[in-house]
Amino acid sequence: MSDTAGTPLLRARGLRKEYGKGEGRVRAVDEVDLDVGAGETVAIMGPSGCGKSTLLHLLGGLDRPSRGEVSLNGRRIDDIGEKALARLRRTAVGFVFQSFHLMEELTAVENVELSALLAGRSPRAARRRAEELLEQVGLAGRARFLPSALSGGQRQRVAVARALSNEPLVVLADEPTGNLDSAATLDVLRLFEGLHEAGQTLVIVTHDVRIAATADRMISMRDGVLVDETRLTGGTTGRLGALAGLGD
Amino acid sequence: MRQEVVLAMLAKEPSHGYQLRARLRDALGPLGEAMNAGQIYVTLTRLEKAGLLAADRPADGADRSDRKVYALTPEGQRRVAEWIAEVSWPRPDLAEFHLKLIAAASAGLADPITIVDTQRRELLRRLRDAQRAAMAEPDRSDAALLLEGIVLRLQADLRWLEACEQNWTHPRSGS
């Protein structure tokens, strides 16, 4: 599944992840090839247990493959040392999770600035950046709130702001709308749409068709294998009326 | 029911009308019980006249439609292939799409998963458009509410396609 001219920003070849031993061995990710171009939004869809979260972890260096290669910006990340990998996760990759993973005892702005502080920015620069990001996600007025005082959609927007804090090359999101209702989902979709327009590279694994439909490409995954790819750009605008009973 | 459905259900092998009815009853379950036998024979006769079906007369020469064995003509086969490849618009007619998957699989005309993927691609494009339109609307606009209805319907159709995909990836016994 390769689709980009020149060197892709994110590239996987022959990626495999196995769990267990002998008879009980399971191949969660099986010989996956994937190219994601700079500025592209790619959604990977599939049923629970198809291996999509495992794939995302391999792409972001949260887990190491059993076999195969992952390169980010032309540089191999599957075989680098623990320290280099940890640095990469802090600076080059932004993660967004279904259950937000915010620190409950820190305010919104403290959650966002934490990753910049860990990456070695000065407290002042980190705070300034965090405030900018919260404004960007529409939460400037909630900067001093604890996560428990925020709605699900607001928490996820804080998590997205945090993922952006070190200007990552790529944002990897795992079911970002999985815990959200319809209106909050629309907020997150708007946010991702804005990131996309700003040129941010995004890889989203999800079984929410609404978020998959915002991608440039949708890839289906079944039993650890990428099986189908759909390019979603170039739509049917103007024909929506037929879906509402207004004729075609 | 569209004539193409009847044609496609004959693609597996030449059949008597009653065999065709049994196949439809199996595929549709309780929904098939309301089907009128007379209607099916009328459709078969029409398809025969249109040159899409050929009927073998029984040895005793009787011209009763319930005794004939129907088979697709080359023209009928072409029509079925077109129908299989066609994407339903604006939304899949559930029974028609369901029978399309069954006919395609049983006659080996196409991989049902490919049909599901093609349909999903179209629905995702429409969902993308509907969502973009919804996102462009100010909060609480009347139009946004209508667009949400479209989004929810498309989601329902896409969920059903997911169920179809699972069924045809790991077919249930008997199907």
C-alpha cells in the first residue's frame, strides 16, 4: 500500500508482530507495507482484534516489531536503542489515545506543557506553547481546569494539544473518538480537519466510520493484514440531497 | 424485487421455478414468506421474452411455467455481471444487496467481500461530503440537523456493511 511520490514521511516494510510461542503463536501484524506521505491523513479501519492498535504502536516506536522495518523521515526507528527511541517518542511522534491518558492531578495547561518540559524546553517557552495550543483547540478558557472538570470531548482536545506540543512529524491516534458522543466527535473531527489543512501528517486507527471518512486514504485491516485501500478525496458534493429524499 | 435479482439467483445452475423460490425463501427467511409465487413466474416469463432466460420444455411438451427449467442466456449473464458490479445509489436496498452477495458467492460470479468494499468506498465518500457540509454549518443551524440525519443513516449503512463483511469473511454454517 504505497502511494506517495519521493520518500514517504513514515514507511513500513514487511512489518510483523507475533505474540506467544509454538502452537499458540498469534501474528497480530503480518507483513505490512505502508507509506504515509507528509501532510497526509490516513485512517486504518478494521474490527476489534485485527491488529490495528498493534500496528500503530509499531509505527510510533511504542513497541518493537518481530520482523520488518519502520522509518520516520528516512531514518530507521525499529532498531535504535532505548534512549534514542524514548527521545523520538517525546519529540517526533504525538500520540492520542481513546481514553485520553491525561494526568488527573494536573490542569489542562500543565498536561499540555509537560511533554515540552520533558523534551527540554524552558518552563516559559513550554507554557507559552501550551497556551497557544489550547487556544488552537478552542479551550483557552479552560486552561486552569483539571481533567475531571472537563467533558470527554474537551479532554480529548487537551490530549490533541499535548500531542502537538513538540511539533511532531506525525500524530498517531488510536480510536480518538471511541469514548465520545456525536457532538464531541464532531469537535474532534473539526480539529483533525484543521490539523490536516495546516499540513500535519496524521495516522488514525479507528472503527468509527465518521473519523475514517475525514481521511485522504482509508485502509482496511483484517487479521493483521492490510487488505483494501480507498482514496477518499474527490467526492460527490452536490449529490447529498438524494440522501435526504430531495432527488438526485 | 428487481428482475436482475431473479436472474442472478439462476446464475448458479439452471433451475425450476420452485427451486428458485426455495432459494429466495432460504435467503430471505421470514421476509421471503410474503413473496408471491405468481409474481415470480410472471417475472420469469418476462425475462424469457426479453431473451435473458432460455427455458427447457419438459419431455411431455407442456408449456406450463412451473414445469420449465430456466437458464441464463449469454445476454442474461451479461446483465447479471453488470448488476453485480453496480453500486446502489443513493443507499443500498437491503434485500437487493443481500441477495447480490448470496448470488455472487453461490454462482462464483464475484467475491462478496469485493462487492462490500466497493459499496463501502461509495458510502465513505458520501459520509465525507456530508460531514464536511455539517462541519461548515454554524452550531445549531437547521441545515446541520438535516445533515446529521444523513450522517447517521450513512453510519447505519456502513455498520451493516461491516456485518456483511464479517459474515462473508467467516461464513456461517449453511451459507
